[in-house]
Amino acid sequence: MSKALRLSEKWFRRGLWLVAVVFASFLIGLGGTIVGDLPKVERPLQVDDFLDKAQARALRDTIRAQRDAEQDAQTALEQAQLQHRKALSDNQAERETFNNWLATRRVIERADHDPEVLERTRKLDLLKQAERQALRAVEAQQQAALDARQTAAATQRQLSDLEADGYTRLQQERRKLELRVFLYRLALTLPLLVAAGWLFAKKRHSTYWPFVWGFIFFALFAFFVELVPYLPSYGGYVRYAVGIGITVLVGRYAILALNRYLERQKLAEAMPDAQRREELSYDVALARLAKNVCPGCERPVDLKNETIDFCPHCGIGLFDRCGQCTTRKSAFAHFCHACGTSAKLRLASEA
């Protein structure tokens, strides 16, 4: 159809399409903001919402206390291990000194050293006792850390079992929440889609068609981008069912539209030739002729064949002759291309 338009009209139409696109982009931005805020009407769900709060709090407090106890026992264990190593080192050093002294005493065999032997033996016994005490302290802290760790692990298993049930209930509630949010989106999008369908059917050729098409683009975007991707799945049943429903509706509309079109074509082909040409839009007729199809029935016609003046399919006149200069011209032309005589004047003279 663009070949039949004036140059300035082409640019005006392009500008109006730009207006339609810009209008649609602003509507899409506004709609996206509204749709993005829809989930905020619902309170975010957490697993704690589905637990026995008192029991969960007690278990978590127990875990926290046992982990603190384990940490304290670990710190005390490190200190006890240090004291044990020190006691062990002191005992070993004193025993080596005592062994050296005994060896020296055997060499010199002095009886006056016997009291010193007893004193050194007693000192070794004290060091050995200190070593054993340090070892017991290490073992006690190891036991305390182990008890705290095992208690925390057992309590954690209880908490995990409690949370597992909570997560199951959380997932069920989240599916319900997703369905509610989807219904919010549907309540917002469906009226837009209905309005867009009505505008397409009734107003797409009106004076304000750029705004009509902008709104249609916006409604289609809202449906296919803001609604369809968020369809609840439920194993795919819902999405497939919705897809089948949409396909049936669109297919039914296309079939009915095709049947109405064929009925209109039959009625048009039954009308007189002159009346059919008058009812055809000038721009539509030129656009169809530019595609080498009949303006009346839209079937292919060899327009370059100068022997064809009428459509062989529906009989509508395609070419006639100028009443002034008898030049062969398009029957849909308003003026003769050879002499410029108006086709209306020729028709009036013929009448």
C-alpha cells in the first residue's frame, strides 16, 4: 500500500507509527512497574511461619549454647594441652638430670648422697603427678568438647526434621501465593486484552489510530511478557491447557473471519462492475494492482498483458479508455495519465 501513497503522506505515516511505538513504550513501562509491584501486596513467606516457634526457638538456643560450650571447651583444651606439654617437658628434663646424677653417684659411690637421692626421687614423683593432672585436664576438655558437639548435632537433627516439615508447607503456600499473584496479573491484563481486541476490531482505522495501535502493542506485550511466562505450571497441565484454549479461540476467530471475508467477496462479485469499483478504496485498489492481483477478488492477474481489460476470475473492469483521448488506462485511476482528463467527467458524460 505504501507505493500508492504520496511522499509526504508516507513520512507522516512513518511519524505516526513512531508515535504509536513511543506511546506503547510508555504504557509498557507503566504497566511493567505496576505488575512488578503486584507481589508486594502479599507478605513474603519464610519457613519460620510454618514452624512451632517455641520449639524451634528452644532447639536453636540449645544449638547456640552447645556450640558456645564447644568453643569454650576447645579454648580450654588448647590451654590444657599447653600445660600438659610443659609438665611432660619438665618431667623429662628432671628425669634426665636424675639419671645423670645417679650415674655419677655410682662412679664415686658416696653414701652421704643417699638423702639427696630420696629428695630427687620425691621431686620426680611430684612432676609425674603434675603431668598426670595436666593430662586429665586435657582429657576432660576433650570430653566436654565432644559432649557439646554431639549434643549440638543431635539438636540440629531435631531442628532439621522440624524445618523439613516447615519447608514442605512453605512450598505448598508459595504455590498458592504464585497462583494469587498470577490472578492479580490476569485481572490486570485480561481487561487490557479485551479492550485491545475491541479497538482492533472497531477503531484501528480511526483518526487516532496511532494511539489505538500503541495500546494494542502494550496489551500484547502485557499478555505475552507479563502474564504468559508466569502461568502456574502444575506439571505443565495449566500451561498446555491455556495454550490449547488460546489456540482454539484464535483459530475460531480466524475461521469465522475467513468465512465472513469469503461471503463479502461473493456478495461483492455479484454486484455491478461500476458499483464494485466505487466501493473499493482508491489506495487499496492501487496497492493491490501494484502486487499484480485483482483489486476485487485479490487473485493473481497478468496486468502487463494489454489484451486483458477485465479480471478473468471475478469480471471486474481493470482497464478502460479515456473518453477524451481514448488512451488505455487503469479503470481505478482518477485521471487519465495521457491527457489528464478526470474519470468522473468521463463517467458523467457517459451517463
